[in-house]
Amino acid sequence: MVKRQIPNPVELLEYMQFQKPDLHFKRRRLEKALTIEDLRRIAKRRTPTAAFDYTDGAAEQELSIARARQAFEDVEFHPDILRPAASVDTSCEILGGPSALPFGIAPTGFTRLMQTEGEIAGAGAAAAAGIPFSLSTLGTTSIEDVKATNPHGRNWFQLYVMRDRDISYGLVERAAKAGFDTLLFTVDTPVAGARLRDKRNGFSIPPQLTLGTVIDALPRPWWWYDFLTTPKLEFASLATTGGTVGELLDAAMDPTISYDDLAIIREMWPGKIVVKGVQNVPDSVKLAGLGVDGIVLSNHGGRQLDRAPVPFRLLPDVVREVGDDTAVMVDTGIMHGADIVASVALGARFTLIGRAYLYGLMAGGREGVDRTIQILRTEIERTMKLLGVSSLAELEPRHVTQLTRLTPVPRTDGADLPA
């Protein structure tokens, strides 16, 4: 029999510890977000559909991004036991400089469309966290303003080789003059991918007010207030080149880009050069042979060729074939710190986050980006401790198994499948 008693008021008070209300609504909102998916849900509530879908969506049936995220979910970890890891070191060296965490912020276009602080929020959060920030050719903050925001941190510039080569050459010179240390030479956008969400939403750059957008905006007046009371949305680094936003976007996609362009840009650029958008082993080997400093395995977040290879699945084969002289990095589909840990274990020197950063930005501006980084840092540290490793250098392929859902069908024509 359980012994019963009259409740003791003193003991009841011990159980009833009321939390002091936090009247800072943004902070309270962000603190409730425990995962990147939580930030995504907040972002969706606070952002007009067209702007949110521009960020969240991908090409055609969106199979590439779904498969990339599934590949990370299909990771099985193999922890070691009785290996103390009371504290962990998440820092690394990448492309000749330090990073406090094994990820940086990826380049994103039209960033102020998602939330008006845009790249300033991203660069400021990266500076505070001690990680690299990447500015896109199609960024909505200028090269010089990003440098002013992150004067002592690591700034990378992502380059589209435009139809008018002189525009691209001018951007390279400006980024070098501003002290950006790495150039991301992007190769996966010869033409624009078919982003069907944008077409169905009637989305345009710059945004146009229609009856539909007005109705969608009614429950989100803060977004429109920010959008309409801040400087015009434009490609900040291209503002002096002339042409409308649409014309500049068309000019950024050039199917004639080649290895000759890479050679010219390498000659111009004084810092590290990385080729972003590599999607097979032979291209990785060729680029390593040409002496580039790094490659990013990426399918542009699934926003270009749908059904493209999953970068994370390519990672072990590419690392094995290119050796140690070329830094192999990976993006696309990263939504959890464990995704980053698994990538490092399989040989990635570094990772880049795009949508995860933008979800935080839409959820709460600069504070939201800070929260993204905090969530990922916590997840990385916890995963490392549970694996029994104290530093990134201790992560090895044996810690990870990639579980397989999609198995290639053997070819009947005698040709080898891409690795």
C-alpha cells in the first residue's frame, strides 16, 4: 500500500517554480526554436509565401534536395565507449585560415528579399561566431559593406562568370581589394533551373504587388513594412553596371563558361580559389590536378538540375581520389549539426550552410542567424561527445555508415557508372 498524506504547502511551493515572463518577443520566439526545422516553421509563418518559397524551394519536382536531406538522415553513427570527451574542440583550419566551427555561411542571392537585414545579418553573425561568410555575386549588400560589417573576419566571394566578362573581372578586383581571402568559382549554373514554386506563385525579381501578394501580406505586415521602408532591393555589387535586375540575372547564367575562364580568374585572384558545384569524381580529380585550392561538392541546393547526384554520397569517393592537397567541402541538405559531423568524418574539410542560415534570418534577422549558428554548434558538440571524440581530427570514416535507399542499376552497355 502506498502511504498517503495531506499535501505539504512548503513542498508544493518547491514544485511550483514559475518562470519569469520574457517580454522580449523576438528573443522568446527564437529561444523556443530548438532545431533548424523549428526556425523553418517560424520563418514560414513570418514571411510572405513567394519569398519563403523562393528560399525553401528547389528545381522541378525537388527530388535533389529531398534526396540530399534523406542521405543525411540515413546516417548510422558508430560511437566509441569509455573515451572521455568532457569538452570538444570544434575549430579547424580551412584554406589557410581558422574557423571556430566546421561550417561557414554559403553564398545566397536576393538575401534582403527574405529579411531586410540580409547579408549584414549574416556577415555580423559569422564575425561573432568566428566562421567564414560568403557573399554572392547576386547579393543584395555590396562587397565593401560586407567588409565593413566583418572587417577582421574571413570573407569569401562567390563568382558567377557573366556573359559580359568585364563585369565578373571587375567584381574579382573589388573583392581582392576589399581583402576577401577566398573566391568560390561557381560552375553549376550554365542556365537557370526550373523553380516551379516561383512560377506558380507568380514570383518576380524585384517583387511586384498583385492582388495575391497583397492578400498574402495581410497577416505579415512587419515584412512589408521592412521591405517598403528600407533601401531598394537590388544586386548591390552590380548596381553600377547598368541594366534591370532581370537583365543582370539573365547575364549571370552563361552556358559558354569553360576551363579557360577558370584559368583567367585564377591568374587575376591573389587568394585561395575554390570551384563550387562539382558533381562527379572525374571532374574532382581533374580540378585537383590543376591545383585549385578546394572544391565544393554541391548541386546548388537542388535548385539547378533536379535528380543531380547527392553531394554527401559522392564525398567518400572524391576524398579517396583527390588526396590531401585539395580541400574537399560539401553543401546541400545540411539541417543538423550531426550532418556536419558525418561529413567531416567521411573526409570533408568544411561544410557550407545556405537554407539553414536563411531560415534563421527570416525567423528573426541577425538574432535569428545567431540562433542558427548556436543550434548547429550545440548539435555538433553533443554529437562529438556522444561519439567519444574530442576534436574534429579524431573523426574517421569508421564512425559513419551511409545507409542506402537508392542503389544504381548495373549498366548493360559496358560503361562504368559515375563514382
